[in-house]
Amino acid sequence: MKKQPQSQPGLVRRFRVLLAEPIDGASLAAFRICFGLVMFWHTVKFLWPQSGASLAQLLYVDAPFNFSYPGFGWVQPWPEPFLTLHLVVLALAAACVAAGLCYRAASIFLLVGYTYVFLIEAATYNNHNYLMCLVALLLAVMPAQRRFSIDAWRHARRGRAPTGALAKTVPFWTIFALRAQVTIMYFYGGIAKINSDWLTGIPLISPAKVVSGAVGGSVSSELIGLTIAWIGLIFDLLIVPLLICRRTRVLGIVLTFIFHFCNYFLFPIGVFPAMAFMSTLVFFEPDWPVRVYRWIKRPRVRAPELGWLVGGACAIPVVGAALGWKCAAAEPLSPSRATPCTRWLLRLVCCWLAFQLIFPLRHFAIDGDANWTEEGQDFSWRMMLRSKGAGHVLNHVTDPELHVVDANGNEQIDWDRWPAGRPRGIYVPIDCRRFNWDHHPGLTVTYEPGLGQRFIYCPSAAEASDVDWRVAAETQINETWSQAFGRKPQIRDTISLQEALRASQAVVGDMPRDSAENSALALREALDLLAADYPVDTVGDEKRWSTVGGLAQHLLRDDNREDFPELRRVHPFATQGADFGSKQFLVIEDAAIDDTEKATACQRLSRTGPFLVWIDLSRLHPETWRGLPDWFVSFENRNLRIVWNHFKELNRVQRERFAVRPYMIHQYAQHIARRWERETGRFPEVRTHSNIMLNYHHPQALIDPSVDLTKTPYKMMRHNRWILPLELNRTAGVPPTHR
């Protein structure tokens, strides 16, 4: 006898029937329209000109190196103009999705095209970009074009549209999948916020200060940060229950609008507020757009329930009054026979839910704090959880054929094997404000923001006591220059930064209008910063001098460098806050030596041997870093080490993300090794020195500086032991232990 198949459990069958239940397609269509418009806006932002180029060109094309997600290193940006063409077509696809024109083809291209944009640069990862990829995938397999679409209108005109009461319906699984995705996002975002730092408002110190300043400082930033943190936590955990319940749904949508409206101004999160608010509309009844349309045609205000109105207003001031209106249930469709969905659809829905529920939890299986190690941080809806900044990140390259150890055990460079064409310069890091010039008389080379390499002459104490020291110094400099180059340089006294800025103001009037306006603004900002009353040796003071250095860089850029000759006469390191009082210096300029030839000139002055360049690396502006070589020798802790200059090939977004994310640091170390091998034919060792601050705690090392990252793999699902553990309560100055 043939064995009869066992019937499915009642719960499973009811779930299959629920997924297949026909509902009004209006809500899904409204979601499709909103999503298409958001994606159109988001894509157009990539094409919009910024600083003379589009955002896409700045992020993807101009960057010599792009970070990739593990396993997707083969996804690389199109060269121009193909990337721009790709984005134009992507924007058109988003518009077609919104309009419901050629919906299936447009939604598939939107999915593939935007996922490609998402994958070509890992440094631009955001949770809302990931959400867009997921929603695009869901919409690509949904019949979201059955209502409010050009396709539906065309099919109706041609008589090819389905007829009957269920013609404009969609199966419930479409709305169920979207609701589940939004629920998971909010729930996991709320759970992740249950940690000591968030509950005390520490990560929100910066936006809290902005709010405190906006209200005139009448409320402390600490209280504002604590309030924002708790509101964010409570909102993430309760918003979905509020939207599911018909009694609280109006209140939920009002709170959602207020919450994301404030987020748009507080945090740099792009289109996420619009995306998140639009996503919550799927929790309304499936026919809500039809009801809104009817209300617009015939507006009428339903009287609220007084008890709920007053009670809600008392519980949540003003906003809680929304409890007085309870959303009506969906209008029933014509009765239909309950037919379960197919087994393959049930399996797909269950697999999707299982992945979305389990994958974001992987960080619990990995040792360490994900906010610190970044292991399991991405694709887990851990949104806006921490403030993380890099004090410095230095990559040191060790080439066994170049590095030798002297008799004292110190690392040195074998200059006889130094690559041809590379300057033999040794950059000596200093604290420019404490630098003792009395120990370095004579001709000196410095490297400073905006000014680059300069030849400075510092008289010795004995010379300075002679009233005619300048004549003797000029004679000596001219003899040195004549022997090396066969000509005499221009020798001028240095002046203070304030004097140089004020002298430069007279030049602005003779410049072209746009350049003059920009230069005048930069000069005024620099003078205002110098006049500001900042305490010395504080974070605020460091920010001031970093800004002044950036303004000097702007004023002395290549296209108007000759317009401000007085700026090139400032005292050594004046743009970085150094003040040497009445000490006198001479600055030596040679018009025949441009910036690219100064390294060669230094070698000739030093008789072809390695030359020293005094530099304050800790206070260099990013633009100044770009003026340094791709890699150079630095003197640190009595050792000579090769420093890789990542500022040469990483843009601002990449630098900010890479510096605090170990997997990007590891990926970049591999890139450094490959570039070094291409140039020298040898595969080097690369070690990273980092100093990272998490949630305003004491800065500490993120990466073990003793580990060669080129020979250490990055493990995706396990803790990487070369990432140092977070130690919040350690004593200042004590390095963390490696576990």
C-alpha cells in the first residue's frame, strides 16, 4: 500500500495561508514610489558637483586605492566616464521604479547597479546603504507594480491587466517581509545601545555640544547627551510595537517623524532619516494610501476619544495627544478561498528571516568589544553607537635588505642599497613648540604646513651676540650655495605669522575676484583664530593650529603661491603654534629650485649623503602630508624607520574609516606590501602603530605594533589576536597588554 504523506502541522499551514493572503497593493506601491524617489535622490548626490568634481569622482575615481569587502576585492570602480554613465542609468532606474515603468527590469538593474556601488568602496559603509541593498532585493522579487504604476496603466489600456476584485492585490508575504526587515533593524539597533557608554551619553558629547550651543548654553551638554541617548534607546525598542498596535499607530508615526527629523540635523547620515521614515509606513493598513486619497478629496476630521487624548497628552506632553485617534482596520476584500503559499516561497521567507536574525548576532561569538575591534560590527544594525577617532596611524615598512642593526642595536638604513631616485632624507619628528634652536645652529631644513621644505639659517648664541652676525651669515650661505649650485640665493629675515598675514591682506585686491574672495576669507579666519583666547596645550588649542595650518596650505597652494611672498617668511613652525620670541632666523630661497627639486638640492648641500628634515608630524594638516613623499625615513626612538604616507592615496572618508577599523588597516598593509614589491622586487614587513580614542576614553593602541600584518591573516568569524583589547581603566601612559 502506498504511504500517504503526513499533513503539515496546523501552525505551519496557517502561516502559509497568511503569507498567501491577498491584501490591497496600495501600501506596497506607495513604498515602491517612496523608495524609488529616495534612491533617485541618493544617486543624484553622487553626481552633484562638489569642490570641482562629483562626489563619485572624489570617492571612487580620484582615490588611487579602494577598500573592499572580504571576498569582493575583484569589484573595482569603472573608469570615467563609465562610472558617471553607470550612476546616470542607476538614477533613471530608480525613477522608473518609482513610476512603475518597466518595473521588473528597472528593479533588477537598481539592485545590481546599487549593490555594485555599495561594494566598490568599503570605507563608505553605512547601515542605511546596506538597508537599501536589502530593500532593492526584496522589491525586485515583489509585484509592487500592480498599483499606481505606468505598467499597470499600460496593461489596463491594452486589456492585459487582470480583472476582478483581486486584480489590485498582492500576497501578504510582501508586506510581511518588509515589516520584518524594519523590525529587525530597529530591534537590533536598540539592543546594541544597551551598554554602559551609551547609557551615560558619552558617544553623543559632540552633537550634544552643538545642541547646547544652539540653546545658548542654558542646558548642559552632558544632560543633553544623556537625554538623546535614552530617547534613541527607547525609540528603537518601542517604535515597532507602537506601529503594530492600531491604537498607538498615529502616535508612533508622529514620534518617527520627529525622531528622524532631528536626526537629519544632528548627525551626518545622508538620506537615512527619509529612508527610515518611509519604511515605517508599511506598518499601516495595506489600503492606507487609498484612504488618504479619499480624505484629500473629501477632508473631514474625526473627533478624538477624549480620554485617550487627555491621558496621552499627560503621559507624553503634547505629542501623546495622538493616542486620541485610533487607526481603523483595513477594509475587507471580497472573500476568497484560503490557499497556502507554495513550499518554496515558505522556505525562502524562512531562510531570509533566519539569516537576518542570526547574522547580526555573530559579534557575540567573537571575543572583544565590537565597538573597538569592529569584528561583527558591520551588517549588524549597530547604528551610531560610538564616537571613535584616530590620534595617529603610522605604517612602518621593514625591508630586510635596507634595514641593518648597528653595534648599539639600533635600526639603521643601508643607504648604498637605497632605491635610485628616492631622496635620502631623514625626517626627524619633533615637538615644534619645545624645539631648542640653540642646539641646531647653522643651515637647517624644515617641513611645515603650506610652506613645505624650507632652508632656515639659525645663528648660534655666539653669532647672535654680534651686531654684524647677519653679514657674516650671508657670506657663509652664499659661499655654500655657490659651491653647490654656482649661484647665490635670496636671503631674508623671518617675520611673525601675524605680520605675514596682515602684509598679505594688501595683495588680495589685485587678485581675480573668486580667488580674492576665498583668500580674503582665509586670511580673516586665520587672524581671528590667532586672536582667539585659547588656553595653551589644550585640545582646543591643537584644533586652532591645525586649522591655521590648513588655511596656510590653502593660501599657498600652487595657483597663487607667488601672490603671498610674505607668508614664506614666517618664523619656523609658526603655522603650528611655535613662538620663539625675539630669536632671529634667516630664510633662504632659490627661485631655480622648485618643490620637486628641493630633495636633490638638500643632497647636494649635504654632499650626496642623507640629510635631516625637522618636522612636527603630530600637527601636520592632511594637505601638508600629501606634500611629503610616498614613503620616507623617520628617526624615532633612536631608530631609522620607513614610514608609509597613506595621505597620498586615501581621501578624507577613507582616512577616517580606515584609521579605526582593523580589517581596513590589515587590508591596507597588504596593499603597501604589494606596492613595495612592485617597486623594489622584495616583499617587506608592515607594522602599524595606532592611537585610537573610543567614546572619549583614554587613547590607546588598537593594533599590536610588533605584528607583521603582511603575514597575519584576517579572520572574519573569529577574534584576531593582533587587535589589542580595550582597557578603559588603565593608567595613562601604560601600554595595553597583548592577550
